[in-house]
Amino acid sequence: MRELFVACGLALATATLCMPAVAAEPAKKPVKAKAKSSKKSTEKHPKAVDVLPDEPEPDVSNATTTDYACELNNKVTIYHNDIDPAHIALRWKKRVHRLDRIGTTTGALRFENVRYGLVWIGIPAKGMLLDSKLNRQLANECKSEDQSKKELADAQAAVEKAAADAAAAAAAAATATATAETAPTTTAQQAVAPTK
């Protein structure tokens, strides 16, 4: 009982101490809704970067080209030179950017252009292009022709395996049915046979 009185007194003291702080706050004026303008806002994202003309496009004349088809009909082209594995050139939205290789612990290929915020991540199954300045994906599920062929071949192999498994299961079921049909006949013949 004594603990109940102490707890109630403590709650009452806390409520009394907090009350002046709430009463001391001035009354806030209601905020009026701004009228919507018919013009679209032309403000850019605070981290958006305009095309910087002082950075020249990389020379891709002697490079090997790999075209990637991505989700939402986006296209990415990668230019790489076997002599210089530390850099690639990436065509995105009608502009070619030079990206520097960044080491990873996972084995994924990671290339980055810090100035534009472009990050290309390539794994054996797909590639993706990210915007590190705006923290969003630019292109995902990017696959080259070779990756698409491999994915199609894997899918066909899976279908063929499933068909073979289904055929094997059907054969096993047929064998079990045939065995079950012959087994009762044998038992019935044994039951009818006279015993001496």
C-alpha cells in the first residue's frame, strides 16, 4: 500500500513539473495552405549536377564494346580495354563517362566516377548503374547478350530436368501400379490352393 502512495505521488509530481513547460509554449498560428501554381517547379535536387563540359569524353576507338539491355528499356554500353583493366568507359544517356575501378571484397566488379556520382556494379548474372549523389538506381537488371543467352540456357535446362523428373516419377508410379495389380492375384492363388 505504501508503494502505491509513493508511485502516485511521484506521478503527480512529474505531471506538475511538466505542466508549466506546456503552458509556457506560445500558441502556434495555423499554417495557411499555399495556393498551387499551374507552373511546374523548376527546382533541381540539391545534389543534382549539371553536365560538366570541362571533363573530356574518353577515347573508345580501340575498346571492346559490351551492350547491356536493362529494365524499363534503358541501355548501357561498356567500353573496356584489355590493356587497362583499372578503367572503363560507360555510355549512359548519350554521354560517355570514364569510371575508375574500386576494389571489393566480394569479387564484384565495381567502377565509379566520383565527379558525376556514377557507380557501375557488375556481377556474373547482371549489372546495375547507380547514382551515388542522389542515392538511387539508374538502371537495374542490365544483361549483356551473353548473360541473356546463359539465363535462357539455364531456364531450358531447368525445364528439361523437370520434364525428366516428371517422366521418371510417372514410370515409377506405373511400375508400382503394375506390381500392386499382380500381387493380389498371387495372394489369392495361394489362398485357394488346397493344403494337405
